[in-house]
Amino acid sequence: MQITKENLGFSTQPADADETRRLMEYVNLKLSARGCPTYEGLTGSPFMELAQALLANIREKNRMLAEHLCPADLYIDSFLRDFLAEVLDAPDQRLIPSPTLSLERHGLARMLSLPPDADHYQSEIINSYRVHQGVLHNPVQDRRTTKGVFHVCEGGFAVPGDKKTVPKKTFAKLLQAALNPPKKLLQLPFTSTQDEQAEVFVSLLLRPVVCPEVPGYIPEKTMETRFFAPGGLVSNLDFVESIFGNAGDPFLTMNDARLDTEHWS
């Protein structure tokens, strides 16, 4: 995997105020294109004013393609429909968050985890603080172990003895509840200090390396992974992105793992 600032956040130059502002402007453009309220404290952005016609065009295309899924999500949706066919309440019920605010560049999740005009964000679930190293996220229910909390749905591989098995019907109900979170949980910390707040699901594409390249024997293998979270929990995406990097825009053909059979595990 090529190491770039877009996928791993590494750079030979430290971030400066101008770069931070440009990233904030980019976030505002993405929110506007999705039809969400933007951060109002960012004034004097000539490109935002110039791009209004373009953004209106993108919003209309997004409306027309609201049911269109990227290749990875289509694959997941197809699997879930087959796997849960006999327990779904309705065959056409939604099984994956769509549309979402796709975070295709490293650093977007961190930017969205705090309001630009504050160093602390608090909800019923998490406290986030701006620190010198970046952002510190403290969940209210912070467990130091996962023992006894993993629930695995029946119907696949044998479930290990230290995990808990749940019926397909239970998983389907839990999934439906997760796809319909309380409105407050969808609110992005990025706009939390203003009256008009962005409410959206966020998503992230990862391709962590599961097998390093052995020259002359085997190429590098990666595992395609999708993360979804309501906007209020975008800090979860910041956490996993900091470990595994960012695989880019899931809608672009160049990022479709199904077309990269040599490196897809």
C-alpha cells in the first residue's frame, strides 16, 4: 500500500492553520453537497460562494441516486438479504445505512469529532477533548476487556465458547434498531455549538493489510472493511482510521476490491 497523507495522514510537514482551514472548508463543502447544515463560524470562504451552483447540481444528483450503493455496500447488502431472508419483517427493508457522509480522506473523522470553536464535546455516550497529539475520546462505558460482550449470530462458522450466540431474528432486530438511531445520536459534533446541526450517518472504507508481500512468493493481501456510525459517534471512525488508515472513496472504481483480485483476501 502506498503511504500518503490521504490514506495514513503522514506528512513531512506539520499541519498549519491554513491547512486546517482548508480541511474545514472541504468538510463544509461535503456537508453542503449532502444537503446538511454547514459550520457557520467559517466566514470569508470565496470558493463556497462560487460553488453554490455546482453544489446544487451535486445535491440533485445525490437525490436521484439516493438508493444507489457503492460496490462494497452492495455486496454487504446482498449478503445480508440472503442470510436474513427468512427472518426479515419486510423483504425491502433497509439493511445498510444510505446515504452516508463518506469520509474518503484521512483526518476528516477527527475534524468532525469536535466543533471548530471548542476544545470539548460531550454527549450522553462520549466525551472528546482536543489535546496536543490530536483528540482524546473517552466513552462513558469504558471497558478494558471484551470478555463476555461479543455476541455472534448463528448460521455461520461455529461460535467460540467465550462468545454468546444469538438467533438470526435477534440480529435482524438489533440491526434494524441500529439503522434507526435517535435523532440526537445523528448530530455531528462538528456543528454541535450552533442551532442548525448536521444529522447524518458517516462511513469509512478500510483496506488493512492481512498478509504482507513476500517477493517472488505472494503479493500483499488486504481485507476490505466498511465502518458505519451515526454522526454523534464519528469518533469511532477516527479511532479505527488512526490504526488502519483510509482506503479512499468507496464509489470510485479504483477502490473496488472486487476488481483487485490479486490483492483482495
